[in-house]
Amino acid sequence: MTIQSGSWENVQFSLKKATQFSLDIINEVMNQKADSSRAIPAITFLNHLFATRPTSIFDPIGRKFFSKQGVTSFRQLEFRRGIFQAVHFGGTQSLTLNIDMTTAVFWNSSCATALNVAEKVLGKAREEISSSDSDQRRQLNRALKGLKFFVKHRGVEHQRRVYKIADVAKVNAREKTFETNIDGTPVTISVLDYMQRIYNRSLSCPDAPLIAVSNNTYLPLELCYMLAVHPISSLLT
């Protein structure tokens, strides 16, 4: 199957049947004709169904949904209120939709970068973070791999693109070089010099490890701005 996209390349994917169930199993469970474990697929379906509307309004994290309004910011942190909802059996007569209030602390995307996350994870000042420290890299890889971010140095039109951290590299901005064309001339240049020459950005931590994304792209931690929907508690445990 192919999805036509206006601003991106066409996306191709295939669908594979995972399971099949009937919602009648819910009535069977409530009438004590079936074990509740058999209704798990149906309950999961209903949870996804009832999540459709709040997902379009709030930032979803599992069964929790956090408001984009009324956010309280404190430097690199955001404090948000939200709701938790889940479908449960309400005795032998009905289903219930359990809705509770919840709160969480997120990264403030206006100023929180992957470097801020690295400082919190390692408990070190940014000047102490080094690509040559294998233990640091292992800790950062566990904490950062799979997280999503965007960049600002390429201009406003590129801020809508979201990247995912694939790995924490063994090299830093001084060491990593690549081939490119500058003013029509092929050159081999380091990430450090490229950021200075093309974007007029002087990196404050050139010895910190780079992060790798797809297509063999490497970016400095300090230029990767975290999406707000990553709860801090999940990153630091």
C-alpha cells in the first residue's frame, strides 16, 4: 500500500493480520460465560477507540493525555496537567471508563536540548561530557536512544521535521569529518568547522559525543531540541 504525501516522499507499507475477535466476548464475560482474560483484545480495542478524540486535542503518552494549554515553564522544565483514562469492567452489568487527573514534568522544548538531558542523566557539567568516556556513552545511549527531537539552526521551515536518536556516537564534533560541497568546491570538513562555517554556530561542547540519526547523519547534542512529550521521569530512570 502507498500513501501519497504532499511534502514528503511517498510512504509504502504492508499490513499483516494480527488477531481477530468479537466484542460479544465482553457480554460473555459480564454474564460469567467466559474468563476476563479472553476479553483483553476487545478491551484494548476500546481503549484505542476512546483515545481517538483526546489524542487529537492533547499530547498522548500511553493512556495519559496532557494539555497543550496552561503549561507552567521553569527554565528547561514544563509542568503539565492531564488525564488518565482506561476502560474497565464495572461489575457484572456494564463497562466503565475510568478518568483521573494526572500531572507530569516535561522538557521545555524552547530551550531544552539533548545536552541538557545528558547533564541530568550523567550528573555532570557539560564540560565534563566526553566522547572518549565509554561509560558515559553507554549511559547516554540507554537514556537517549529512540527519543525524538528537532533542530533550530536550519531555520524555521525545518523545525517541523522530527528526528529520532538512533545511537550515541563514539566520536565528537572535532573528530567526525565528512565530504561535502561548499561554494561548488568539494571539501572534507569536521562537524565543528561545518557548523561554524555554514550556520555561524560555535559549539560550546565540541568534545561531547555526537548523536546519530538515520542516513548517516551526526548532530551535536546541543543543537537537538527535545520534543516536550518526553516525560522527565521516564528519561532519568
